[in-house]
Amino acid sequence: MGGPSRRRPRTRLTLEKSTRHAKITGDFGEALVLYWLSRSGFECARVDHTGIDLIAKRPRSDERLGISVKSRSRAPGTEATSVNIGHPGDLAKVVAACDAFRCVPYFAIVVDAAPRMSVFLLSMERLVRLYPARTGLISWSMTPNRVKQYLADSFIRSLQFVIQSENW
């Protein structure tokens, strides 16, 4: 056999996102929120309806949540970029869907901002108190200070975990 083997040093690769990454991110966010709710005792299902993505029945209560899920994947250096929720007219679609299914309007925001993934669940009422609807775009701030405020807010449920990826 030859001489001593020479191993090349590992280098960190920057992976390009796939062309379908936005769709996959949305599907993953919905599935993650479904899992979290189910694990917490909610009866829940994914729905294909304008305005909402999930319906969940709160345990030990008759309250049903109509949830619009907003999922984003952030590249390094853009972790603090806000998540666009939509225009005030988009909120009207959530309300209309929730009225049809007798649900309370909720939002779930899922942000993959490596190395941390964050999920926030809050009522539309709380969202509008934090970010009053105006004529422009409603955005969910992801600055470190705002994230700390969300985590301390008793009206916002949250889930966070750290992602460690292997070298590809």
C-alpha cells in the first residue's frame, strides 16, 4: 500500500437552499406546529383554506383555534429580519375563515435562524396589540430584544431549540 494517508481538513460548506426551500419550509412549519399542539393535548388538523392552515381544539375546553402559520428560513447574517405577516386585508381572510369554522384567530410564527429555531403561537388579538394594523405591512420583529420580550410574554406560547447540522 502507499505511504501515510493524508486527510484533507474539513471545511465548512455554505449550502445553497433548494429551489423548493420556501415551500418545504412552509410545510415543515405547519407540521412542526401540528406536532407541538398534538404533543400538548390539542386535537388538531391541517386544513387547506384561505386564511388559515391549521385548526386545533384546546384541551379541556371547547375553544377552537384557527391558525395561520408563517414560516421563514433565514440565512446567516439575516437572523433578525422581520417576518412579514401580511396586510390588514390578509387579517380579514383569517377572520373570515375562523368565522366559518367557529374558531378564534391565531398566528404561529416559525423562524429557522440557525443555530436556533423559534416557534411563537399567539392570538390575532395579541398580535394586533403588539403590531397595530395600519395601511401597510404587518411584520413580526425578530431582533434579539423583541424575541426576549416574546419569551417573557405570558400571552405568547413559544418553543425554541438549537439545530446542529453535520458537515455535508
